[in-house]
Amino acid sequence: DTAVSQTPKYLVTQMGNDKSIKCEQNLGHDTMYWYKQDSKKFLKIMFSYNNKELIINETVPNRFSPKSPDKAHLNLHINSLELGDSAVYFCASRGRGEAFFGQGTRLTVV
Amino acid sequence: QQQVKQSPQSLIVQKGGISIINCAYENTAFDYFPWYQQFPGKGPALLIAIRPDVSEKKEGRFTISFNKSAKQFSLHIMDSQPGDSATYFCAASRGRDDKIIFGKGTRLHILP
């Protein structure tokens, strides 16, 4: 009964490929996020959704496209992957002020 | 522009000692200040959080001290244990649903 679950946990792919990461939360929260954690552990907000609507897009390249089919799911699709996209991507959901993170997806682009 | 500045980058403390991590923020509109703990291979986990209407919050061995006028807040871990070894992030947010902005993290190592 994991609160925020992401799949897959690991993703290794070649440059130029397209890949997706899925996220689901069972907390009933209205707000969900995608964060990117780089090799120096810095956590940077990418997108914020509230009730399936995009609220924040933090100057992320348009190769990244989030999609929220319903308020419990927020998926991230990445086109034309580049070496610099290698990082750990975290999904999070937020309710009553508190935010909870998934276990992360380690994306390696080779 | 870094909105939440965290120090030190790394910290080594003897078992039983007090670990102290400091953060400073710039935006006075922030009204929620959480601390997260992250173990290798795991996502950040909410440890403790404070709102600016109080100056201190304690939960077990973890205490947040908050200084609104100085725009600073800190995490104190009393009786530090080897199991506390992790990366700690301070963060700030405006409103209940706004993005959470993180500091750059402190890698804490507790010597057994």
C-alpha cells in the first residue's frame, strides 16, 4: 500500500529514444509534482499539477511532457533523450501542506 | 538565484552528539518549512516541518528552530545515531499546494 509509487525504478536507454515514467498516488491528494535530482543530489522542480491541470512548468525543455489522466496519476514522457537527461526523477504528491515522494526512477542515457 | 541556502554541505558527528544543519531563505512569502531525510536509493521522506507562527518544533530527537526576522531556520538532531546518517534537505514553500523549493542538501555521517 505504497503512498506514491513510480515505475520503473531503473531505466537505461540510448540517446534519441523516447521513454515514459509512470506515477500513481493513493493518498487522495490534488497536487502532484515531478522533480529531477542530479548527480550532486540537487532536487529541482520540473512540473506541478493540481487536479489534473498543469500549474507550474519550470523552464523544462519541451521534450518533457507530463500527462495527468486523473488526479491520482501523473506520468512523464521524454522524447529524444539526451545524455544530460540522466538523473533520478521523483514524483511527489501533496495534501494538507505535506508532500510525499516516490522512490524515484534512475534514468541512464547511454 | 538560490531561494533556500543550506549549510554545511557535509557534516561528521560522533555518536551521541548534536547535529546542526542551517538554512536561510529569501522570500518572505514562504510559509511552510519542511525538512526531508533521504537515504541512498530512496526518495526524500518528510521528517519534520514548521510554519512561521512558531519559533520551535520538536519531534523526538529532531527539533526545528525558526527565526523569522533573520529568515533562518535550522535542524537539530540530538543524541545522533549511526542510523541518522543520510542526506538532509531543508525546503520552503508558499501556500499549501505551491512548489516546494529545496536547499542543496547536507550529507550527514554519524561515527559509531
